[in-house]
Amino acid sequence: GAGVSQSPRYKVTKRGQDVALRCDPISGHVSLYWYRQALGQGPEFLTYFNYEAQQDKSGLPNDRFSAERPEGSISTLTIQRTEQRDSAMYRCASSRTGTSEAFFGQGTRLTVV
Amino acid sequence: AQKITQTQPGMFVQEKEAVTLDCTYDTSDQSYGLFWYKQPSSGEMIFLIYQGSYDEQNATEGRYSLNFQKARKSANLVISASQLGDSAMYFCAMRVRSGSARQLTFGSGTQLTVLP
């Protein structure tokens, strides 16, 4: 596609529910990243894929968070048993290679009530 | 580990004036890239400019230029002829090229306000 597409744009969920956030990267981009951004702060790294391989998941805060990119294109970030502290903007980015500039999607605003 | 420091939480500039947003970084890697992103109130993250650690010339993109001083580990963004539409949060980020780590590390941002 023309840009990185994320869905849904907004998600409100009850504490304890699971959520799945989707990212459709720019066509041909091999690298895909997930970030989390709190209000007024810079994005914090969660995880990185090169093609379908999850190369780095050191930023995932705990084992309730997982991500996959099974065919090397669309990726899903899943948060199980959501907690209020998970509320944030979740951003996906993709880049042509692992060292070129990364382009961000519009983000998914997650609110856990 | 990499670290980005942006010491200016907020900056004001008069329309048509130039403004410099500060960014210092810390890494032990010799090969890395430095990036600036703009985040307007709409929330999107817009890539502005990139500088590689081995690039000899400072990067420029239209009204944006990156003042890269490797010895001082600084990568300041200069915006010339400020426009009202430049009002936004600006983030400095870096990515090392060695090893398998590929994530961008971001600073805390600078909120720029352009005054008419």
C-alpha cells in the first residue's frame, strides 16, 4: 500500500480482555517494528521483524504481549488479559531494509477501562 | 545501549525565523544513523531527515538541515524560515547498524510553537 496502515484506529476494551492490533506495512518493506507511545513521550520499542522472523522482542514488557508476522507482511500485536497500564498509542513502522528510514502508521489508540 | 537526549521540552520561534532543536546521543557503536521525526497534533509520525555516521556532509531536505557534530555527539535539527505549520512535537532518534539490533531509540521530544 501507499503507507503503513494500522487497524483499528481506536480500541476501547475492558480490563482482562484480549486485544489484537493489526499492521499492514508498506509493500516491499522487509523490516517491521512495533512501538508504544505514552502521551507527551517518545515512542518506546517493543519488537522488530525482518521478513517473518522476529529478530528482537526485548522491548515487550511481559509475556502478555506477543507479536507475529507469519507471511512476512501483515503483523499482529496481541495483548492478553489487558490491564489499565496497557493504555497507550501503539505504533507500527516499516522500512525497506533494517537500516533505512522507518515510516510510521497512524497508530492504534488503546484504552483499557 | 543507545541514548538520545533532547534538553528542550518546549521552544518558541517567530514565523519566518530559523530555529535549532538540540539533540545529543550516546552510543559505543561506530556505525549508526540519526533521524528526525515530526509529530503534529494529529498524531502522525512524519520522517524528516536522516544522517549516517559516516556521511561527511550534513544532511539537508528543503528547509530542514541536520547539524551533525560527531565529536560532540550532537545532531541538531535546523528549520529555516519557520512556518505556522511547523508547530509540532519533534523527535530525534538513532539506530545502530552493527549487530542485529535495528530498533530506533527516541528522545523525549521538543514541542515547537511557531508564533505569527
